[in-house]
Amino acid sequence: MGIDPGTNLLGYGVVSVDSHGPHFVDMGVLDLRKEKDPYRKLGLIYEKVSWLIDYYSPSAVACESPFYGKNAQVILKLGRAQGAAITAAAHKGVDVYEYAPREAKMAIVGNGAASKEQVNVMVQKTLGVSFDPKYLDATDALGIALCHHYHISSPLAGAKNRSSWEKFVSENPDRIKK
């Protein structure tokens, strides 16, 4: 499960993975714009993510990390939203992973500066489905889930230095089949 945290719009995306790769399960947006109380928003995020975890039983929750923009208040609010989502996952005993926006965009589009629209297009192509472009926070969350899948399924994911296959092979001889 991927989470794109926000205090106004929180996107979530669920994928399943089998021997044929990742498959779309669900996505959506928790719209908190009408709720004015910032602490109630955090409670709603916790409740919704807890419900999603109970409903889908994910093996992991991948969450986008907040990034610093022009306004320090924005990163504080995003951090709180992320914290509410992470707390829900931790409380349910689900492993949590965090990915920077640039890292997820690089994994999905091949460009760390890709737009939300570019991520949307690549997520649709990867999963073989079509989405309404109004769900960009949800497709970002699917992108975070896919980023996590790529990270854990890459043979280089656990390597100390991802610069070469030779180094990976020398450091992980037990993972090589002859």
C-alpha cells in the first residue's frame, strides 16, 4: 500500500504482486478540505489508514516523505499527516517504508523531477488500467507502492554500493544461482 500524505488530500493506492508483477487493486483520496480543525484531520487520517490496513491487509505501507518547499509550515503539516499514517500502520503491526518524492518519481518515470501528470501516465501504463486525471494524489500513492515493489524486488536493493553488478555478486554469493 502506498500513501501520499497531505492534510487536505491524502492519496492511497493498493497493489498486489504475483509472479507476473504488480496489479492494481484500489486507489482513492481522503478529502479533508472541509474539516477545519487540524487535529481532527490527523485523527481522520489515522482512522482511514487504519481502516484501509484492516480491509486490504497489506504486507507493507510505503509512505512518501515530506520535502521542504518554500514554506516551512507546509513541511510541518505534511510531516504530521505522514506521522498519523505511519502511526496507524505501526499500530497495526505493518512494516513502514519511506521514499522521497524524487526517488519515487525516478523509479516510476526515470526522472526525479517528473510532474504528477507524468507519474499518472506511467502508473496507468505499468498497471494496464485507466484513471481519471483528477486522482493525481491517488496515482502518486500508487507510484509510491510501485517504488517500494521495485526497491524490494531489485537484486541491488540490499547492496551497499549499487554501482555495479560485479560488486553485488562478490558481496552476495549466496544469492547467485549457477
